[in-house]
Amino acid sequence: MFNPAFIRGDTWGFGGQPVEHIETHAAHVFLVGDSAFKMKKAVKLPYLDFSTVEKRKAVLDEELAVNRGFTPSLYIGVIEVLGEPVLAMKRFPSQALLSLQSGGISDATAKELARMAADAHVIAPRRETPGSEIMAGLGAQLQKAFADSPDIFPAGEAREFQALYEGHLTRLSPLLDQRGAQGLVRRCHGDMHCGNIILLEGKPALFDAIEFSEKIATIDVLYDLAFLLMDLGRRGEKRAANLVLNRYLHLRRAEEDLSGLAALPLFLATRAGVRALVTADLIHELEASASTKQQKEALEYFRASIVWLKPIQPRLVCVGGLSGSGKSTLAAKLAHDIGFAPGALHVRSDVERKVLAGVEEAVHLPPESYSAAASEVTYRAIFLRAKAALTAGHSVILDAVFSAGSERNTAEQLARNCGAKFTGIWLEADPSQLKSRVMGRKGDASDADAAVVEKQLSYEPGEIRWSKVDASGSVAASEALVKQILRL
């Protein structure tokens, strides 16, 4: 039992102000005034040891050092209070937690979450641990825990999990080790979920990283990201999860060649499996009446992990049509429903053209960037990016004008070569509407204007075998029509 003086405001230099006390399995947190103070419990568990003052001081020093890299404005320092080491932090309102945001996560916030994760992985120190060794260790722990708890995790399904996991690990071990050799195994945050992200001045920021175990936090960067993707999906934020994945891969192009997408199902399954175990552990601490919900949640996480491990045929969906037909808007709305969660990679010709030019998406390119030769280079780039994802077993939604039959044929052949299911969509709208839409764009990757649309209207696209959709109505109407075609 901690000293009762810790719940007095004057202990923390706040006179008679009330102190809010929050207790976790391994720590006490005291909230008073504009400050927060964290103290480790004197406990020793299988995965941590806080049994002495020296050990508690050391782990708080590590927590300070790790978290200052992510959110320096939040962490103040380690102090001593009544003989105990205490981590002093700035207090934030509970409603700042991403997990408590109401009204859903906006597209802008989702993209900032991706940038947050990408920035975190830039500063995360590189480690030399083989990626396959990390995932094999996690898998062994999960398999044993599931087998030891048949009252929560059905034995037959536990055996299925083990077989699927070992199959993935055998196939992916060379890739996992290659990623480690490329510097993609790092000392990460390790606990990147919505409950450990706050919004500071509207921007997401990480806090409360894994501090007690270098081993647990030494992971593949995509496994670190997978926790956030899994958690967003679990909270019903499927579109946000898809946007986070797509934006993250865009920001990390120099490091991620998309081959790592082959390991994403394993990473997601492992994250869900770990959450299943953590949730199951709570059952033993609760009254029988309160444990029913936890048991149901643990089983849901467990079964979700099995679903992620089951193979699924990748899919290539191409959305074509003249500028202003709504290709990119529609593709972004459909992406999260295509393939396994968190959905398809969205490859957009307008964005790839800007990448090739070495400029930001909203920078306007000169006319020569849209010459026949330049367009050929752009299409080659989008097909290469789509091929990389499809080869990794990940679905792709590709949006471009596709005005030439050769471009459409290449897309279809790409799907066949990669063993992917193919669907081609061709959007159509009245010329005046196309022009009106492009003229109303602001800050978009597309440089098309009314003159571009007029030029496109003169094209001879040849026979279009793709499913034609009237896109002259609302985005919702177009989305509904395409979902019928895709059977989503």
C-alpha cells in the first residue's frame, strides 16, 4: 500500500487542491493541478521487476528518455517524492485521448496519425535482432497461452491458430530477416494504440511507450504500426485505418518497397492475439459477473487473429474515367472495403506523377509533365507499385484516366500475372459537369483544368470492356453502384 500522503495536494506542491488517483497493475498515477505524477508499484511480474527503489528509478529514467523522443513537451523529469522516484509530466485533459474522440476520426487526423508513426520510426534506434526470431518468440507465447486456457480459447481453434501461424512464419522468415538487415527492426514505441495517443493542438502525439522491456519494444516498424491499424479497425474506424496505412507507406517510400505488406497479416494477427491474452488476464482479476464481457472480448480478439492468418486472394480494382469523373474520391471511399482489413493500397496516378517530379502533391506541374512520354513513365510507375503490393498478396485500387486501351490491357494482364482478381470500373459524366468539378478543386494532386478535360474529350479510347458507371450524381450514388459491381 502506498503512503496516503501521496493523495494530498501539498505533497505535490499544490496546497489543498484535490488529487485524482489512477491505479494500474504496475503503477500509480496522481493528477493534480496542471501536472501528472507517475510512480511504479513495488511489484515483480514475469515480464517486469520493480521490486526495489533502484529498479523503479531506473525504469522511470528509461521511460523519460524514450518518451521525450516522441512528445518532449509532455515529459518534465524524474523527481523524488517521499523517498520514491516519480516521473513528472504535464497533465492533459482526458478528452484529448484519441480513444475518447467522439464523432469519428477525420481524414486529416488519420493522415496526421500516419505522419506521427512515420516520424516515430525515423527516430527509433536501429536494432540487430532478426525479425523472424522476434515473431517466432511472440508466436510461441501466444500458442502456449491459448493452449493453456481452453476455457476461454477453444482447443480446436487454438490448434488452427498454431498451424496457420507456423505456416506464415515459415514462409515469411526470409523477408522478416531481410527487413531487419535493412534497418526496419528498431526500438519502437511498442504500444501504439488509440489509448496512448493524444491530440495536442489538433495534432496526434504518442506517449506512454514501452519502457520496462527493451526486448518487447524491439520490433519491426510495421508490427509497431499494426497495433494502431488493428485498434482503429476494432473501434469501427476502418476508413481511418486504411488512410493511415496508405499515407504511412507514401511517407516511407524510401524505406518501404511494399514487400513488407506480405507480413502485415501476421503482424495484425499477432497484435490481436496479444490483446486477446491481455484481456483474458483481466478475467482472473474480476468478479464473475464482470468477467463475461472481458471473456467475450478476448474470444473476439482471438478469432480475429485467426481470420487475419487465413489466406485471401488479392484483388486489383481499377477506376478509370476522364478528369472530374470522381475517380480518386471514389477509390478512397472504397479502399478500406477491398481485400483484408485495413483494406487496399490506393495507387493514384496524380500522386505518382508528383513523386516522379520530386514535388509535393499540391504543386502544379508544367505542361511537359503531361506529354505522352511523361504519361508513359507515370503509368509504368503506378503499375510497378501495384505489382509490388499484389505480389505481396495485398489488394490494390488503382485510379488513373486509363484512356488508352493498351493501359487498360496492361492492368488486366498485371492482375493475371499476380494471381489477383480483377475488376475494371469506367466512370462517366456530362462534359460540363467534368469541367465544373475540376475547376472547383483546391489543394489537390490533380492539375487538370477545363482545358485538360476538353482535350481528353477528343480521345478515342476504343472499346471499353470495363463496367461503366454513371457518375453524374452524388458521390454516394456512384459509391453504391460500384459496390454492387464489386459485391462489397
